Amino acid sequence: MVGFGLGEDAIDLLCDRADVTADYLQVFELMAMPPNATDGHHQSVAHRQEQPNYRAAYSLHADRPYTGRAFVIDYGTHATMLLACEY
């Protein structure tokens, strides 16, 4: 499973951009990619928000890739990250 670090890093990158404001809801579509001969398994991550519209894609090495959806909800004072299956 992708750790919390990726979600935090992706949201930090979004917040650092002057042209986009982070929405209270961030969505991460996670897809386990098949291994290749060179460097093993990969995790594909599509990061998006609706207001304002924002999309980014990441691909990284993962020992145990995961397929599913994760949500990050920002309450201002704290944030909650959960998988769609936990909702």
C-alpha cells in the first residue's frame, strides 16, 4: 500500500502552486501496475480535485502496489485520509 507520504507530498506540491488553491477534498486513484524485468512493481497514482479543477499523475516503485481509491479530507485544523472501502 502507498504510505501517507505520497498523499502529503502531492498535496504539498499542489499548495505550493500559486495558480491553484487546494480543495477540502483530494482524491487519489491508485492502480497496481504489473512488474517489469528492470525494477519490479510500480504504483500508478492519479491525484485530482474538483474545485478548482486540478489533475496530476505519478508513477513510482512500490514493493506492494495497491489498486483502489483514497480520499483526503481537510478540516482546516486536521485532515483525514481513508480508503474508499472504509467509507
